[in-house]
Amino acid sequence: MPYPLRADLKPAMIVTIVQKQDQRTGKLTRGAIKDILTKSPSHPHGIKVRLQSGEVGRVHEIIES
């Protein structure tokens, strides 16, 4: 499954992310986007974002736009 592109992501969208410490287990964290941290249009492991809760991780999927 391809990950969303940077152009598909906007602040306040609800997404699931994989945090660095959860990469091995694949545990997903859900939240609203605060900042988009990756500058390139795409990334093989997903676009890195900061959630409004302060957690940082790579977007796995978009839940609500």
C-alpha cells in the first residue's frame, strides 16, 4: 500500500502515524496533523508529521480530511 503524498496532507487532518520507537511493532498512533516535517513530495516510509499532541511519526494512512 503506497503512503499518502505530501500534497495530500493538510493541517488538522486525522491520520495514523508510526512513531520511531514503534517501527518494529507497527503500532499506530492516531491524531490530527499540526505540522508537516518532510519537505520532499514523497518518502518511501511515509511523510513525517507532528501531531497536535506533539507526537512525531510517519503517516501511514489518512482517516479524515
